[in-house]
Amino acid sequence: MTNRLSVSLMAAGGLGLLSVALVRVPGSWWRVLFSGWPVLLPLAASLAVLLLGVLLWRRTTQDHEPSAAPTAPDRHVRPLRSWVIPIGVVLVAAVTWTAVVWLQDSVSMVGDGVQRAQLRVESIRTGLTIGAAVTGAFALLLAFRRQQLAERTQQATEYDAGEKRVTELYVKAADQLGSDKAPVRLAGLYALERLAQDNPVHRQSIVEVICAYLRMPYTPADPGTGRPHAGETSTSRDNEPADTTDTGEPDKPARDSREERQVRLAAQRILARHLRPDTQGGDGNPMYWGPKIVLDLSEATLIHPDFTGCRLHNATFTKAIFSGAAGFVEVWFSGAARFEEATFSGDATFTKAIFSGAAAFGGVTFNGAARFGGVTFSRGAAFDGVTFSGAARFEEATFSGAARFEEATFSRAAGFVGVTFSRGAAFDGVTFSRGAAFDGATFGHGAVGFARLTSSGGGEFAGRFSRGDAVFTGVTFSGGAAFVGVTFNGAAGFAGVAFSGDAGFGGVTFNGAARFDGATFSDIPWFDEVTFRGSRSFEGAMLNGTRYEGPPVAEQP
């Protein structure tokens, strides 16, 4: 659009200058230029329009991303209509005739007949000169169009040749990826990388090819680490048959698993290298492929992947297998991030990552530590049915949307210290085998659900439930449960909760209704300095098999 506008402005400025020159030519050039504002004003305006068009044209030619590939023709040149030439001839004749008649009428009646005849001859000659100038301008426009058409034809030819070459290189590199020799597959990967670097328009398709390669079936030599088994050395394995991976084709030999590992590591490094917008020094990465690259690594096997500092747009890792440690430190997920049913065999680190879109971790298995400290979830975050076999750390994380942890299992310590839940949190059916710490957590708008929760190692809730109800219905605390200093601004429901260990509610403030109906306490609960500003109910509550009516009124401040 800007390119067309610049060409139009240049054409308008040029025609304006031509019109001024043709209309005001009858006198001397100096006399015309200094004849006053009627000439200087349109002349200056035409020059300004022409200069603006040239500047816009230069800007549009410099805004394109550098590329070694030929540029596609920017616009379509329409065929010249059949009536243009006849209309041009008529226009030239009309201008010539009008100029001659006007000049004939302007001949002064003074002087003898010879002088007047000479003036009329001069006026005719001047009128024909104006007609010739118009004819020349029309011919110049036709020549410009012819040159433009020729340049576009040449550009289209070069573009087609370039696209053909790109296609040939693309197909050849893809064929190399199917080779049974690891060096050939590596050469194919690096050829695709160079092709994508030089041809921005093909980057997404090349990324899809690399992702498709990583989605191919592969079993690491050691599913736990991807490295040789403990106690083995490269020397001891030299005399053993190499681990192989079936290619899925009976006419091709199996691939050496150790060689395939190197190829896959190279593919992962290529993706990570070109998805980092900044270098380690903080400068812009010249090899960055842009923020709109989509990754589809569903069911892929990734070996020690490291996407630290990358920007991922609509990244899909559904059912992926992460062999070894996985690094997503300070990654910006600008679109949706899908990790459903993925398996992390080692530690998974998402520290300070940003999820701008929905984050889906439903059914994920974390066999190592899961680190989400300082992570920002701008929209909903789903951790339904997740298995945390190692420590789960969510310290200082921010959930701006709904946070769902229904039926999740925490086999080791779960840390939610300083977490902010802005739109409610659901921990229904969660199992905390080693306890959970919610010290300093903030629960904002929306309900907070801990129904059917099981905590074997105790739970510490030293946070603040700003708005919305807090529901702990049916929760089982096998260890101690500490709610010291918690503020419940909405209703707090502990109906049917089983406290097998100590239950501490010291300094708790219940601004809404507090319901402990049917709760079971194995030991005397601690309600020191508790404040009930709303109604309270302990109907059916039991303490060591006897009826428990709640803390005495005298203990309430």
C-alpha cells in the first residue's frame, strides 16, 4: 500500500511540474519563474509532492528483511487497454489545437501586416512545439510503462528461478534426513538451517520439517539420562554391539542410537539457536527467525532440551518425552503452551518463564524436580492430574487466570510460598504426600477449592484469601495442618475435614462464615487469637470421638 502511494505521489508531482512548464512556457523562462505566486506556489507544491513520493519509495525499499532469495513481484501490471493509444492521439491533437488557437488570439493588432504575419507564424510554431512536448511526455509515459513491464518480467523470471533452486535444495536436504548415515543427516539439518536463514518466507516450513524429524520414533540408550549406563565408559562399549533404533522400513538398516542422539541434539540446538531473540550479552540475535514460529513437538523424544531465553509461539509438546533435564528458563510462551501427558524423566525448570496464553499441563509426569519459581501465567493454567514425583516449587509464581490442580499428586514437598492466585484456585482431590507450604500466598477473586484433598505430611497455609470462598470440604490432613495468621474474607468451608495431626488456627481471621460441620479432630485444635466476624458452625464436629462445639466464646477477642 505504501509503495503504491509513493509511486502515485511521484507521478502527481512530475505531472504537476510538467503542467506548470507547459502552461507557462510562452514567455521567457526567467520571466515565468519570477512572474509571481500564481507560478511559484504550484511549482513549490509539485516539488514537495515529488520529494515526498521519492522519500516514501526509498523507505519502502529499505523496510524489507534482508534475504538472499529473489524478491517476488510486488504488484500486478495490468494490460494496456486498447483505447489508450487513440485517446492519447486525440488528447495530443486537442492540446496542440487549443495552444495554437489561444496563441493566435493573443497576437497583437498593432504593427503592419508583415509583423502580424510573423507573429502568427511564431504562434503556430509555438503551439506545435507545445503539442510536440505533450507528445513527448505521452511517449515517455509509454516508455516508462514498457520499462516497468520489462523489469517486472525479469524480476518474475529471477523469482521463479530462485524458487526452483530453493525447492531443489529443500527436497535434497529432506532426502538427506532420510539417510541411514548420521553425517548425511547432519548435513541435511545444517543445509535446512542455512536455507531458512537466507529465505525468511520458508522458515516456518523448514521448522516443521525439523520438528517432524524429532517426532520420529526413537528410544535413547538410557531412558533415564540419554547417556551410557552408570559404570560404563566409551572404551568398554567399543567392543559391544551398538544400540540401534528401528527406522520403520524393512529395506533400511537400523540406526545407531548413539549417532542418532547426536543428530537429534543438533536439531534441538538449531531450533533453540534461532528462537532466541537476544544473545547472552543482551544484544539482538541476528539469527533470530521471528516471534511467529510455531513448534509442534507432540510425541517427540527430546534429549536434554534447552530452550532457555527462547520465544515460543503456540508451542505443542503433547505426549512428548523429555529425556534428561529440560530447561525452559525465562522462556516467553507468546501463544498457547500445551504439555498434556508429557513425561519429564529429569528435572524440569521453568523459572521466570512467561505464559501469555493458556498453559496446559494436564496429565504430565514430572519424575524429577519441577521448578516454576517466579513464573507468570497470564491466562488459565491447568495442572489437572499431574504427577509430581520430585519436589514441586512454585515460589513467587503469579496465576492471573484460573489455576487448576485437580487430582494432582505431589509425592514430595510442594512449595507455593508467596504465590498469587488472582482468579481462584482449584486443588480438589489433590494428594500431598510430604506436605504443602502456602506461606504468604494470596488468593484473590474466585473460589478456592481444596475438596477431597489428602495431605500426609501436613499443610501450612499462612496466606490470605482476599475474595471468594475457600472450600476444604472432605480434606484429609494426615500430618499437621497450620493455618496460622490466615485471613478468610469470604466463606471458609471445612465441613467433613479430618485432622489426624495437629490443627492450628492461631491468629486466623474469618470475615465470612466459618463452617466446620462434621470435621474430625484427633487432638485439641489450636484456635488462639482467632477472630470470627461472621457466623460459625461446628455441627457434628468430633474431637477424639466426642462432640466438639468449637472454641469457647471467651477465647475469642
